[in-house]
Amino acid sequence: MINTAVKAIRMNWLDAARIAAAFCIIAIHSTTDSWGRPFPDVQSGERLFTVLFRTTAELVSTEYFILVSLFLLAFKLERKPLGYRDTMKLQARRLLVPFAFWTVFYALFQLFKAYQFDYQDSVMALLMNPATWVDYFLLGSSQYHMHFLPTLFALILFHPLYKLASRYPLLGLTVIPLLFLRDYLDSWLWGHVANQEVLEYLIRMVKILSYVGYGMAAYALFGWWKTQLDRETSMRIMGFAIFALILCFMIKLIQAEQIIHTGDFGVRKGAFYYVHYLVPVLSLSIFMSSQHFNWPDKLSLWSKYTFGMYLVHPAIIDIYDALVMGIDLQIYQYTVFKYLFAASLSLGAAVLIGKIPFMAWTVGLGPLPFSSKKPVTKTINNPENSGASTPAVLDLSDNEQPVRG
């Protein structure tokens, strides 16, 4: 059982972890063609750089973002306990309101790319169908990354269960059998449910239930972190996590070779499946065990923009695809330019939106303009921590930044 108080020290390692997540997710989405494919129409050798770049970036994925978010939730509720109802009301305001805004934005923004690539009629037909909008708001299917917010909110519904893993960290290992159940149930559903619309909702339900394992893992890491691990123990944890990550990366390289050869992502099965979904736990463990590193305090200034980067980067990528349409680029050039364009402009857009008072809430950097409740600001006594009193959705808190306290 773990029941340990913690000191008031800025968690700069977590800021670094969030920044890595944002840039790696943008990297993943920069490694496909305009249709989200691994360039199937070129020679296999031309895919080498792009696939290896993606394989490396996948060490920090969307599932990793979920882990970080739930770790922050554990931290928040440890410092400032809230009842279940109040917690869910807060997260609905933090997650679902911005989700509604970006759902409408991306539903309409897809017309931009559709007109550029001449498939606007099919998109217009989708937008005129009420069932499409139901899917957009329930499944987060208006853009390939929008599923994150409703999925995260659904996972927070189970947060009372996760607290047990904070006290007994071994329960974090339940992520493994839950991933097994997801793999089994997904395979069964694909083979037995003919109605595609029903299938999508059942698959999403199974995904959410299996991702409860990530909540257990996040809270287990939080419980471990609360013991105030000394430098020697932290380095041993890091060494083991890096060793395991190297082994997993070897398996991912085998999958990368198959993608390079076939030009198709295929379906993750067996070792490929488990490695992909367990690597985020190892990655967060490595960052957590780096807590004694001298991470710069200024990381907090930039980490608050990571949620905004996550939200806006698909639009930036679509703009890039429109700009380079018809330009003859090598695949590696296309990928590098796309990543640099998307990463830099996504950060710039997040910063810009965050400075606009009536828009900042859309990227988690300000209160809702139509909310009567003023968030309580808690300023941390650290002159270099300029982000200490700035709210962010991924902080999952009312203006309370993650410190060890």
C-alpha cells in the first residue's frame, strides 16, 4: 500500500513528456500521403526514411497522451479531492465544450481539402446527412484525431477504479489482459457484426473499456511516483524501461520492414499489437524516472501549448498538402517539409489562439467566455514558471499546474 505525501517541486519532467507527445504525434501524421497511406505507389526503398521516422515517433502516441492526462488527473485529485459529480462536471467543461467547437470546425474545414482534391460532392453529401453529425459528436470522427477527447472523457468516468492502482501499483499490469480482451472482442465483432454503423459503436465501446487499463497504469505510475523515488532507484527504473523499450522497438522494426515492403499499414496482430499499445507505458515510465534530471523550468511555458498543437495540426497538414499538390518531391523531402511545416505552424497557431481572449478556451488556455464561474488561480512561487497560473485542458484542473506537493 502506498500513502506518501510529496514535496512542492515543479514536475518539469512531465512538461517535457507532454512536449514530446505533441511533436511525436505530429510526426506520425506527417508520414503519410494526402490520403493517409504509407505511399503505396512508390518503390519500397523510397518509403524507408518515412516509415522509420514514423516507427520512431510511435514510441510516443495518442495512447501516451491518454496516460499523461490520467496521470495529471490523479495528481489533481490527490491535491484537491473532488466528488465524482464535481469531477465529471469539470472535465465536461474542459473536454467536451472544446470538442464541440472543433468538431464543427473540422466538419466544415474538410471542405477545404475536398475542393482542392475535387471530391467536394461526396463531402457535401456527408454533411447533409444527420447520421454523419451523430457520428461526429459521439465517435469524434470529424477528423482522425478528434476521437481523443470523447475517449478521454469516457475514461475519466472510471477514475474511482483507478485509485486502487495508486495504492497497489501492481494493478497497473491489468493493462495487459485488457488489451488481450480488446484484441479478442474486436476480432469477434468484425467477423459477426454485418451492420457497419453498429460495428463502429461496438468497436469504440470495447476500446474505451479496454483503455481502462491505461487508467490503471497511469494511476500505478502516480502511486509509484508519490513514494519520492530517490535518484538511484529512478535510474534503475529508467534502465529497465529503456531495456524493455529497445526490445519492443526491435519488434516494431520488423513491422516497419513489412510496411516498407508492402506499402500498407496492415492490421496489428500478435506481438505487433501488444508492443504498439504497451510502449506508451514504458515511455512515460522513462520520463517519470528522469524526475531528478535538471529539466529547464521554461518547459512549462511551452508545455501548455501542446493541447492546442494536437487540436490544430490536422488543419495545418491539410494546408500543406494543398500547397505542395503538383510539386515533384521525393518522399523523404515531402515528409521532412511536412513535419517542419506542421510542427512549427501548429505551435504558432496554438500560441496565437491562446493570446486571443475569446478564443483561448478552444485550446485549453482560458476560461469559457459564457461561463459564470471564474476559475481559481493558484500561482506557484517560481519566477521562471511563467505557465504556473495558466489553465490547460491536459492539466485537467482549475488553473492548478502540476507541482510535487
